[in-house]
Amino acid sequence: MSNVIQLTVPSRIAPLEARITALLGSFATKRRISDDVFWLKENAELLNILECTGHHVPHQALAVHAGFYENALKKLQFFPQYYRFLLSLVLDLEELGMPGDMAERMCVFAAREGLPQAELSDLQRAEARRLLTRRGVRSDTDCGLDDRLRDFAGRTATFKLPNKKAAYELTHIVYYLSEYGRRDPRIGAEAMQSLHFAGITAFLDQNADLLAEICIAMIYAGDTPPTAWTDWLAQARAGFMVETGPGVPVQDDYHEWFVCNWHAAVVGEETFRKPATDDRMRFERGPRNGHALREISQAMLALDEARSGDWQRMRIRMEPDLSPEARDVLAIAAQSSALFEEYFAGFARAGLA
């Protein structure tokens, strides 16, 4: 007869609610001061991800924002130029469980002061409209706004070339038109192609931040991202390192960490799976090959008049000039999407002179 002793080894990863509580505490009180516009940006992004993915946030975790919430209308009145950040923060706090009607009062103020009318960008007008309508508040809006957003998204040629600004705007058009996945954005087949083309470029660039946003937008639009992209995003998410301490710099990769975990939530995977503390935290992505897109573009440019939009011909010509890492990334990208050859015909920019 023998005695069997079971050892319970504590997990280094706290439960999800504890991790969310730690993240909220760190971003609210330890990384930046609340009068910093980057504080508004970071905290608005975190709360938005938690709200649109349906994460449960313990009431005590929201308490860290109680002081900000009570003074939010005064901040809006003094800093109306930041009204979209401020409205987003307060709306999400209330929908995550913060009691009160501050968001409605702030939306009424923003509409009365005509703050959305100060926007020159259609994308910012769409965001402002979404924020106000979350409390049933309407402002003077352009009836052609949705058509212009869909026209932009449907111009596929834009997204056959590296253009990060346009790609991020494309994703946010889908976010706003779909109410973050809650309804059909009705963007059409051309815009779906645009998402695929932008995703190919992001994958070639090994840009997990942008690729995660594109994959989320594809899912919100009713499409399925290529498995090669989502597998790579899971690897990128797992490779993040978190450093804590009162002196760690916060010029870091927190946004990429956020959106990779947002994507994980959208596809039903566990989120924020790293040790977390309400101390000051720094998020650093793991090493990865980030030069494939540059190498491919340089190889294409060097071919000059010999350049062709025929992928099969150009693959043979380009590959000897690429590093093994760039060849691997290019090969995976070419196999990841059925639209790759059509994408490449535009990416090559052959015969445009």
C-alpha cells in the first residue's frame, strides 16, 4: 500500500476577470496621467474591445474609472476637441456596468454644440454618428455618408498597393457600418475583395496590428479570413512579452497586443493570456521577419520595364533576389488567398507608364 500525494501547481496565469481588472488598473492609473490625450486613446481602445466582445468586467474593476466618469462632462465642455474619445469612454463604461446617465448628457451636449459638424473626414463623421446614436441622439448628418464610405471600400485598386492609412480606414468603415459585428454592413463583393487585398499586404509586411484589424473586419462583414493569417496572428499573440515595473517605458506595442487579443475574442479563443498586474506594464512583440514586403517591392522596382503582372512569371524572376525568409512569407501569402494573382496584377504596377 502506498500513499499518493497530489501536488497542486499554481498557474502563473490568473483567471480572466483578474487579468482584465489588472489591465484596467494599469492603463487607468500607472502608464499615463488622465490629462494626456494618449491616456484617452489607450483607455478608450481597451474599453471598446471589452465592450464589443462581450467580456464580463467585474464592478470593482470599473471603479478605477469612477473619478474620470464623474468629471467626464466637465472634461468634454473644456476639451470638446476630444469629444469622440470622451464619449467612447463613457458609453463603454456604462455598457460594461458603470451606473449613471453621463453618456446621454454628454451626447446631448455634443449634438447641441454641433461637434460632429467640425469633422472634415467621412470616417470621423461616421464614428461621431455611431457614438451619438448609441444614446438615441441625432445630429445633422449627411444622407450620402454611407454611400461614400461604401464607394471608398469598394475601390479595390486602392488596396492592391501598400497604404496603411487606407487599410485602417477600410477596417473602421466596416466596424461602424456593422456596429462592431452586430449587423450586416452591406458592403458588397468589391469591398470584400478590398479586405482580402489589404490583408495580403499586411501579411507580406508581417504587420500583426493591421492584419488583426482586417481579419476582424472580414468576420464582421460575414467573411472568413484565410487560415494562414489567423494561425500567424495566434503565433504573434503568443510571442508577446510583458514587462512590469515603475520605470518601464510605455512607448511600446500595446495596440498590437490589444488588437491581437480582440481578434482572439472574436474567434472564440482565450484573451489577454499573459501575466498581468495593475502596476505599470510594457508590451513588446516577439521577433519576427518584417522585411518581406520591402524586399519584394525592391525586387519589383529593379525589374523596371521587365516587370509583369503575371504572378507565375514574376515569381520565377523575383525569388533569386529575395532572402529565404522573404521567399517563405511570399509563398505562404500566395497560397493563402484565391485572390492573390488578381492582387499581384495590381501590386506589380506593370505597364502604367
